[in-house]
Amino acid sequence: MYLLETIIVILLVLFSSVLSAIETAVTATSIGKVQQLKSKGILKTDLLLKLMKNKEQVISTLLTANSIVNTVATTVGTSIAIAIYKELGTIISSIVMSGIIIVFAEVVPKAIAVSKAETIALLAVDVIQVLSTILAPVSYSLSRIINFICWLFNINLVSKVSGTEEIRGLIEHQHQEGNVFDKMDRDMLGGVLDIKDMEVSQIMVHRSKMCTINFDLPIEEFVAKAIALQYSRIPIWKESSENIVGILYVRDLIKELHANNFDVRNIKLNELIADPWFIPENALVTNQLGKFKQKYSNIALVIDEYGVLQGMITRQDILEEIVGPVFDNTPNNIIKVNNTTYIIDGSSSIRDVNRELNWNLPDDATTVAGLIIYHIQKIPQQGEVYYLFGLKILIDKMHAHYIQLVKVETVNIDNKELLNVG
């Protein structure tokens, strides 16, 4: 008797389930995965990527279409129920149609769509385009209304989360889920993101830590020191340790020694020392890595705006920011005393400490010593104790006005406030 109306309701519910599946698929689709499918030559990936650029508009269109379909299905279902059950028809229709729509037009299709997001989204590209064309006037009107309401209440619809932060959050989530297998994997991926806006001054070897040689040393002493330092590249200075005149490549010195039967008197240093390469301290690390490749050089000297030497940076320094220390041939700057106490070199970088101990110290300074001075606003004395960032910090050793060693005890690492200064 009501066969036609029943068929219409069934078809509308099926169409609603399709729209729900498409909407969930579009929401869950990863642009990265679509790009991979495109590289494999999968059809319609270009169209899907184009639609994904206006994801909010697509979802708005699908939600509008789904709302219309569900409204019509409910109306037809209610008319059938009223015709059969009279006064109880409205109540019965509300219960039955709500159950049908929730189960068959919402929960089931969305659960399926989440697991097959990219596949369903690709299959639905043509459907989305047709609906976008048909409902364009409605979508445009709704968009204008939404923008007006948001303007009225001073709501900004533009997401303020950067792509970098989204990736960082995804890495952390995958690490917690066990998909990024260990801390090293997570730190390496995080390191790639960290260097994006990093300046060379943040990771350079400070001039006070540079191993250099005076050009005017007696040749025997010069050669002995160059070999004893066990570095492949050594800055050479004249008159002042900050007046770098060149870079000695030790391999060239050793070749020359072999060629002259290790007679140092025949060594011509001027011919072995390469011209120094100076770069500004605010140069971006990513740009510098590219320049290292272009110049076939692995070392650069960092200067400030006045041309004063600040330090040096090598290609290895940059790579170690991503993968961690490559060679452990230097003393450990962080010594673990027990589970809550550490002896830390004042020259240790904040990034290294955070990475090694899984802390979250602020980057107000480059080194631990600099961070302490920045927050206490004075040069500390040996033996003084400070409470910073939920840490008990003992100034363990001073060298002149420089903090050489600190003893750090975790009190409450989540507390970032200055608790007390003693």
C-alpha cells in the first residue's frame, strides 16, 4: 500500500549513508597518502587534491546535502507512520527513523570510511563535483551567513596551527602509539623540523671552545700540535686568536710530511692553509647546509654584525642536530649521578639537554650557563643554589665569571616558575 513511499525512504537512507561515508573519508584523508598514490599513477588523485585544498567547502556541501536527504527521508517516513498509526505515528516515526539514520546512515558508513578513507574519497570525486555544482548557491549563502556570525562574535575561522606543528604533533602521537619505535627515531624526525628556522649561532661551536693554532709558532711545535689535536680541520690565527687567517686541513699536512720524509723544515704552511669562509651569525642552518654542498666545504667561521668572530660551524654540527652525536670522542657534558641528579657542563646547549634528558627548558639562551644568567640577572657565585623551572641548580664550579659546571636536581620539572634564589 505504501510501497513507493517505503522504497523512497530506503533509497534516501542509502544515499545518506553514502554521503556520510564520503564526508568522513574526506575528513580522514591524508594529503600525504594521496600524493603517494599520485606518484604511483592512480587515477583522479589530481582532482582529489584540488578538492582537498577547499576541504571545508567540500564538507559543508556534503553536510548540507546529507541534511536535506535526512529531512526528506524523515518527512516521508513520518507521513507513512501517521497514515498507519494515526496519533502515534509521529512518535513511532521519530523513534524508528532516528534509529535507522543513526545506525545505517551515520555509525556504520562512517566506521567503514575511516578505515578506507583515501579509497572512498577517490571513488567519490565525481559525486562531490556534481553536488558542489548543484548546491553551489546554497553553500555560498551558508558560507556568507557563517562568516557574518563569526564576524559578529569576533571568531577567526582560520587555523593558527602551522603545518610544522601538525607534523610534530603527529610524530609525538605515533611515538606514543609505538609506531615510531624509539626516542631516537622521534628525536631525529623532530630534529628535521627544528632546524627549519634555526640560526647558525644556535648550534655553532663558541669561540671559547674552538681549538686553534698560532701561525707564528715554530714549525716543529706547529706540526706537533696540529697532529696532537686529532681534528681534520683547524682554524689558524695570527696576532690574536680572534684573527683567523685560514683553515688547515690536517690531511694535507700529513701528505706533505710524507712527501718530505717527515722533515718539517721543508713544510710550507702558506701553501697548506685554505682561505677562511666567514658567514653571519643569523644565517639559517638549512641555507648553510645547502651552501656547504655548493662550496664543497665543511667548515665556516661565524661572525657578528661588527665582523667579530663568534664561533665556527661544520657540516657535521648541522647533521648532528638531526641525528644526534655521530662520534662520541668528547667528554660527556651530562653526567648522571642518580635518577634525579645530574652534573651538567655550563657550555651544554639547551637543545642537547632537553633532548638527552627529555626536559622542556626554555630557549631564552643557547647554553645552560646563559639560561641561568638570563633568568637570575647576575653573575652567580660558586656554591650558590637557585630554583628554576622546577629544578634545584647548584653552581658547582666557576671559572672567572663563567659557569663551568652545575649540579641539577629535579624537584618538579613541570613547574616553570622561579621558586627561590639562594
